[in-house]
Amino acid sequence: PGHVTFVCDGKDGNPKCAFTGDTMFVAGCGNFNSGTPKQMYAALVEKIGSLPGNTLVYVGHEYTEKNLMFAQTAEPTNQAIKEKLEWTRRQRATGGFSVPSTIESEWATNPFLRCREQSLLQYTGKSDPVECLAEVRKRKSAWRP
């Protein structure tokens, strides 16, 4: 959908790194621009999401806190989101960063990656993960903290 991701192999036992630009943010994803929900699903869930769990994810923008706040509205009982939001706020309060994330953490907290989960299908009222992804993107675009 108009975004690029670069993946570097880890050397000497180090994990892979994914530089996701505007495709994936910590607990978020970019706008679809001229792309389609199906294309974003393929890029985000099928490609980036298939990387090993310990892959370090370096994103193009530091939107983590607000993304996690939105994620909490979509999945209010998700403990991983709550914990990562608290951790992020502590990091930011001391001048720290929330990047990099990992693929494993994103599978636990990113509502765009989690669009196959029952909790998000219920939240959106959709049964198809691609339609769920599109609806989550629509709601995130309209959301205000």
C-alpha cells in the first residue's frame, strides 16, 4: 500500500531487524494511501507478521503511547496492551524510547496485526480479518484520545 519495509538478517546470533517505515508502528499501522485493506493485510499480517518473534521492529514514527491508548479501547481486557502502555509511559517520562519493539510483542498488542483475533472481530462486528483490519484503521483514523 505504498509503504516499504526492509529486513536485515541478524549475524552472530543476533535477531533479525525489520525497518517498517510507515507500514507498521508500535501497536499501529500506516494509512492505506492508494492501497487496499487486502494489500495492507498481506504486507502487515502475512509478511511482517511471519518474521520470527524475536525480530526487532524499528518503526518510522514514535506514536507508541497514543497507539496503545487506541489499542486499549479496541481490546480493553488485553493485559499485554495495558502493561506495554504503562512501560511506554515510564520510558517516555525518563526520556527513553519505546522502539524497537519485537514481532512477538506486536502480535500481543497491535490491533492491526491481531485482526484475526475474536476480540477484534467482535469489536468491529466483522467476521473477515481483512474487513476487520479496514474497520480498525477507519476507527483509529476517527479516534481522539
